[in-house]
Amino acid sequence: MAFSRRDFLKYAAMSAGGTMLAESSFFSARARERKEGGKVRYVPTTCEMCFWKCGVIAKVVDGKVVKLEGNPLHPQSRGRLCGRGQGGIGLLYDRDRLKVPMIRTGPRGENRYRQASWDEALDFVAGKLKEIAAKHGPEAVALFAHGSPGTYFNNLVRAMGSGNVAYPSFSQCLGAREVAWELTFGQGPNSTCERVDLANSRVIVLFGTHLGENMHNSQTQEFAEAVGRGAKIICVDPRYSTAASKASMWLPIRPGTDLALLLTWINIIIKEGWYDREYVEKYTTGFEELKEAVARYTPEWAAQETDLPMRDIIEAVRELGRYAPNVILHPGRHFAWHGNDVQRGRAMAIINALLGTWGRPGGIWLPPKVNLPAFSETPEHPEANNDPVVFGDYPFAGGEGLTQLLRETTITGDPYPIKAWFVAGTNLMKTLPKPELTRKAIDNLDLLVVVDVMPTDTVMLADVILPEATYLERHDGLFTITTREAGVAIRQPAIEPLYQSRPAWWIGSELCKRMGLGQYAVKDSWEARMRRQAKKWGIDYDELADTGYISLPGSATPYITADNQPVFNTPSKKIELVSSELEEEDFDPVPRYEPVEQPKRGEYRLLYGRSPVHTFTRTVNNQWLWELKKENEVWLNADEARRLGVRNGEIIRLENQDRVMSEPVRVRVTERIRRDCIFMIHGFGQDSPVMTRAYNRGADDQNLITRYKVDPICGSTGMRVNFVKIVKEA
Ligand SMILES: Nc1nc2c(c(=O)[nH]1)N[C@H]1C(S)=C(S)[C@@H](COP(=O)(O)OP(=O)(O)OC[C@H]3O[C@@H](n4cnc5c(=O)[nH]c(N)nc54)[C@H](O)[C@@H]3O)O[C@H]1N2
Ligand SMILES: Nc1nc2c(c(=O)[nH]1)N[C@H]1C(S)=C(S)[C@@H](COP(=O)(O)OP(=O)(O)OC[C@H]3O[C@@H](n4cnc5c(=O)[nH]c(N)nc54)[C@H](O)[C@@H]3O)O[C@H]1N2
Ligand code: SF4
Ligand SMILES: [Mo]
């Protein structure tokens, strides 16, 4: 998709256009219903079209959801929704939705299923789980999850005595970033919503992070505002992204060499004195050692390594220095790039530290103070029966677990067999690198249960398919929201579940009961539980149900002041420019540059990213969003296209280093990408024929990601290490 300035404005407008609910920032569903004569219902709830958790207001007429709008009270939406958020109706009424529980009748992958009642399906699953746990131990039951449905199956699997739970949001997404910032600042930059004060930044530096295509609502709004008021944008990306088109400086870096640029910037910041002396003195440790370690990274060297003009390398960092501390080097989000990702994250964190951005306007705001008492109605989970395999030998693998290790153990049976998978809210066949291994692991299972809303590729391999109600049909939460302030949000149904779909809390709870784990089941209903939780938190549930969001007064403490000092939870209680924890584990305590493999002539590095109107594979069949973008294309540099004799719009295939071929896909010839890489949007190329709109549209990048490089520090899987050739269709 082409991104001119007009397009960007169109997308920015799309997130704003006609969706402003009220001029004022007040909202009450009841008041609005009364005002409109009582024929229309308004239900404030929480979006799940991606993980930004925006506040949504569903307009319901005659029992049908007719419109979704952004909640003006909710800081994540600020009265607006992105295109995907508005498109939630397309999911609710998708003709291809999962409607009834199903049990597989034919060989795996042949799409033959029969309908089952909930009782039958749940009894079947519980019976199988008991059998597997009795034979192999409870740790043979594992969970892969993403988003809110995982909560309820995490409870079930842990109650059984298994610790084998993994989320792709760590090893395929932001794990390396979180670890890098924890090592440096003792805390990540937040996972639901990065604590970046874009609204007040004078210079914003983006490494990859393609804001505007990466469409996280409030963050994109703030970015658009920053562009509007003339903040300087420096965009480091081998591709002229939407963000790059707004930038005062585009640095088309050679992919994989970001650390060379970052270390050189650290050197320049120190040598030319751009760092915040007082801040560094007061809050950091290791400055002298850092200074010495980066002295060898010169601009001349970096220019060679990164393929960027030396002048630009120097000018960009001086720009940062000039406006520091009211600047931000954005921490990024999808971080699993080349397998050396924690160290790239460390260098980014160090630059923020030197410039003193943590706790400063326009930098990283300090987390709000949340004082909500813990709430639980079930006993603590037992110790895992056997050590979980999801942390491997990676000293900094996060608590979310490493998906690829669960898969590996399922294939090898080492150190013990894994025989049942629950999959909830993740499309593993498209989400994990090296999909042939995912398939191989699945073929080793005695039971695959998938809880989903659409018949995706992974769903169509399941033994039992359990149809979840969409986010517009269920209770979930309460959610604690931490932006500049803290608040509480709610998910509640706009309408009753359609067909025989059921909320995940109910499915998980029914399985607990059938497994003899009734003490872990929900006592009555999730809504009743939410009411009890609100009471314990001192929040008026009815008010929350009416407004969708209640802020916690006095929680916001965004900037450092004399009596608001930052807390760094590192071993030294300071910002660690030199990481003592890495040193202890024999990793480089200061990031050190090591080149990554580059493509040979005639090969291109495979890069991937987001479309502003889709979320991975979860929206590609959505009528509303499908109409905006039906397939992806391969971005190919114009000079390369000429050299190869490939025309714009021509259908080609990609063949990777392991001779795996892509589906046929259209080429987009463009000046807006370097010659040594190609780019495509992730999420297309569905193999499931029952996703009738998305089936066979565009190409699947995952299919070509037949190798990945694991970060030795945290175990995340760098996926931008594959090279492809263009193959012309006969
Ligand atoms: N519309 C939409 N928005 C989303 C999502 C979605 O599915 N749809 N998903 C959300 C999620 S979960 C995540 S994690 C984020 C991900 O979004 P980001 O964190 O912004 O993702 P990146 O992987 O950094 O961004 C891809 C960009 O990196 C560039 N790039 C590739 N290789 C390199 C390199 O070696 N160096 C540099 N400097 N740049 C490189 C690509 O050209 C591309 O522009 O998006 C979130 N927002
Ligand atoms: N090649 C490649 N791989 C990637 C990425 C990439 O850019 N390229 N991005 C990585 C990143 S950053 C991330 S975060 C992950 C994302 O990985 P996933 O979260 O697995 O992404 P999706 O493909 O959107 O799959 C979501 C699944 O949840 C289902 N779903 C949607 N809503 C609900 C619901 O309410 N209940 C239930 N039970 N199911 C629901 C959808 O139908 C779909 O099957 O992928 C990672 N993997
Ligand atoms: S950013 Fe868009 S899709 Fe994501 S939660 Fe917000 S409105 Fe929904
Ligand atoms: Mo992600």
C-alpha cells in the first residue's frame, strides 16, 4: 500500500473521523440513552482487535451492534478508535465465525469435523486430559496463549500442576526489549502501553518502530500531534515507512546494523558532551567504563557498517543532544529481529539514560502509583509437578515463557513428553517461526484443543475446537490501565453470545469442574466476580459499567521533581550503564557490536511489518477490514526491479535460502526501500479454506521464515535472518 502524506492524514483521520463521541470528555451510557429517547443502548467496553486495550462504546439498536466508537474518558482511546477497532463489528458478524464446538472426524488437516454439544466437547477434553496427566504427568499438558482468553486456561493448566505455559508476546515480540530495559533501569517501558511522552517530545527517534502502520491508537494520536506541532522525527528504517515520510531525517540503515549506529551515537554523546552530567552523576553507574568501551565506535566506521552518510549519523545524534532531555529514543515493541536483540535494546536504553529522558517531559514518564489490593477467589496454584521447559537455559527468559521451547520439547520428548496443547487466542501456525516444526509438534500430540473465534490455520488442525464469544459478547477484566495515570476499565457484553459461542472464563471454569478442580472454578459468574473485585478496590461497579473507565485520582506522577524521585530496581539501585547482572552471567556488560550475516548478491533480506488496517492474521477475514486491504504485496526496490525485469503489479514468488517457495504474490516496485531487502505485511496467505475471504490472498511471510536466531540472553527468536530470491512466474 502506498503511503503518501495524504494517506497518512487519511489514516490519522480514520482514527479520528466521525468517531468523536462528545466534545466534552465526559461519558455516561445511561445519560446518553435517556437523551436519545431510550431506544438505543450504549455499552462501554474494551477492544480486543489488538492488545492496546482501548475503551470502546458499542451502540446497540434492536439487539444489533451497529457502531463502535472510542471512549473519550479512556486514555488509550481518547474518544477515537483506529480502523481495526471500528471494524470489530466485522468480527462479530463474520459469516465464517466459529459457531459451535466441534470434534475432528478425519485425518488432521483435512478439515473434517462434526458438531458437538458443549457437554460432549467438555467431557471429551476433560477425559483426555485426565488420561494424559495420569500416563505422563500433568506437565504433559501445555498452554499457548495471547490476550485475555489465556488467563482462564493458564488457571486450569497451573491448577493441574503444569508450568508449561508460553506466550508469543515474549519470544516473538517484546521480550528482548523488556529484558534490556529491566537490566538497565530495573523496569521495562511497560507492555500494554509504552510510557513514551510523545505529546511533549521535541525529537522522536524511531528504530524500525513504524508508527502510523503500527497503529496503537493513543500512541499514534500523540505521534500525529507531535508531527503537527513540528517535533523533529528521526526515522531509522531500511524502508521509507509512513513515519519516515513525516520525518525530518530518514536514515535508511543496512538491516541488522542498528547496534553499530547506536554504539557510535553513545560515543558521540559522551565525546561531544551531549549527556546530562548531573543526571548521569546522580542516577547512573558505570559511566567511565562505558566511555572507554564505546570509544572505538567512530562515525567513519559506523558509516561503513550501516551504509549511512557520516554527516547524517552525526547530525542526527546532535539533534537529540540539542533538545535533550525533552527527547525520546522510542524503545520499540516488536523486538525479535536478529538474535542479538537484548544488546540492541540495552544500547537504546543507555542513550535514553545518558540524555536523561527517564522521568523527563517528552521522554519516558514515570509509572503511575497503583495501590489496588490483590484479589483472588481461588487457592494458590500448586508447585509445578516437574520443572517447566519454557525457560530453557536462558538466564533472562521472562515469566511468559519461550514458545519455541514448548514446541521443541513436544517434538523431542526431552526431558519429558508433552502430549496436550491448549491454544487460546494465538494462531501458532502463523505466529511461530519455522512453521514446519509447529506442524511436526502438533502431529506428536494426543490432544490439541483450540479456543478461538475464527477457523484459522491452527484451529483447523485441532482435535477439539471450542468457539469463544467475541469481546463484544463477554465479560472480562477488570483491567488495570496504566498510562500517565492509573485507572480501571471494564469489558462487558454489548449483546449476548451469538450461536453457541461461550466466554473463555466459562469454558475454563467448566473444565476445572470436570477435572475435579472445582476450587479453581468461577463461583457464580464472571460479572459477579468483577463486582466483588470492584468492591474490594473501592470502585463503584455500576459507575464503571456506565462510563467504561474510572481513573484513580492522584496516581499520576509522570516527571521527576524534588519529592518525586525515580526508583531503579537494579542490583545497584541505579541506572546500570554497565550491567552487573549481564556481567554475572558472562554476557557483555556493555553492548559490543558483532556483524550479522548479510544477503549475497541477488538475495534480499526478508523484512515484515504491519498494515494500519489489520492485526496479524486476526483481521484478514473481517469484511470491513478486508475491503480496505485484501492482500499483501512484496516491496521491491525500483533499481532491483529494473535489473530483474520485474514490473510493478507483476505476480512473482519468493524462494528462501532453504528453497521454500512462497505463494504467488504481487510486487510493488518502489523507491522507498533499500536494494538489499524486501518487505511484506505479516498476516496474509491463509491456508484455511473456511476463512472464505482471506483464503489464498497474498503470501505468508512465516512460511519463508525457516530459520531464526535465538537471543542468548533472553531466548527470543530473531526472525529477520532469512534471505529470499525473486522467482518470476512462468
Ligand atoms: N495496525 C497494526 N498495528 C499494530 C499491530 C498490528 O498487527 N497491526 N501489532 C502490534 C504489535 S503486537 C506490535 S509488537 C507492534 C510492532 O510494531 P513495531 O514495533 O513498530 O515493529 P517493528 O518490527 O519495529 O517494525 C517494522 C519496521 O521495521 C523496519 N525494519 C526491518 N528491519 C530493520 C532493521 O534491521 N533496522 C531498522 N532500523 N528497521 C528495520 C521495517 O522496514 C518496518 O518498517 O505493532 C503493534 N501495532
Ligand atoms: N512472521 C512473523 N511472525 C510474527 C510477527 C510478524 O510480524 N511476522 N509478529 C509477532 C508478534 S509482534 C506478535 S505479538 C505475534 C502475534 O501473534 P498472535 O497473537 O498469534 O496473532 P494472530 O495471528 O492475530 O492470532 C490471534 C488469534 O487469536 C484469535 N482471536 C481473536 N480474538 C479472539 C478472542 O477474543 N478469543 C479467542 N479465544 N481467540 C481470539 C484469532 O482468530 C487468531 O487465531 O506474532 C509474532 N509472529
Ligand atoms: S489500537 Fe485499535 S485495534 Fe487496538 S485496541 Fe485500540 S482501537 Fe482496538
Ligand atoms: Mo507484538
